[in-house]
Amino acid sequence: RTYKVIYIQDLKIIMKLNIRIYDADTDDPSEEYIESDLIEITIEGTSTIEDVKKRIKEEQDFDPRKQQIFHMFHQLNNDDVIKDILEEGDTLTATIAETIGNESAIAMHNTNDEDVISVIVGTPRDW
């Protein structure tokens, strides 16, 4: 018999993620969230949020510098590794907004109900 040794570090973890794009410059935050707003991407688990932003650029042509990525209303950092923070099938919200200073206002729909939650990103010093 011949056995092939596979090292864990050689295995690629491929994950499917759902992404809802919210363009703060054109979308009306009071509009109802609809499932068709989702796009699906497949990405390696060792990829970062920066890589997700690049995939959104490929799919929807939104500049990665204008994107902010959220999961469960928590803003994710560019260097966060996908497999460390997300699970297969998770839904992310990508907001596209011009940032003024270090602050931008974003409206997101809670996926469990129809409430709209406004998120203001920045530091108290900026306010």
C-alpha cells in the first residue's frame, strides 16, 4: 500500500460568503431589505477582509477604499483573516460611502427583522 501524507497547512479552506452591498450615496435606508441584494463569493479561508473588498471590486466595481465591511453590525478590519472570524455561508454587509474625515454614517438592515439601524463610524474625538 502507498499512503500520501497531507499536511494541514497544505489544505485550502474554501468558503462561500454572502455579501449585501449598501451604497450610502444612492440607496434609500428605509427601503426593505431583499434577498436578491445578496451576491455570493467563494474565497479561501486564509484570505483577509482586504481580499473580500478586492472581490467586491471585481464583481461590482466599487473602490475598496470606499468599502466598509460589517458582520453582525461589527466592523471588520482589513487584516482580519476570514477563517478566524467567519463561518461558511455568513452574510457580510459592504457599505460604500464617501468618508468625511474619519466618520461616515451608514444604515444597515437587521437580517432578522425589518428594523433599520444607523451606524456611525469614527472616534469620539472626530465628533
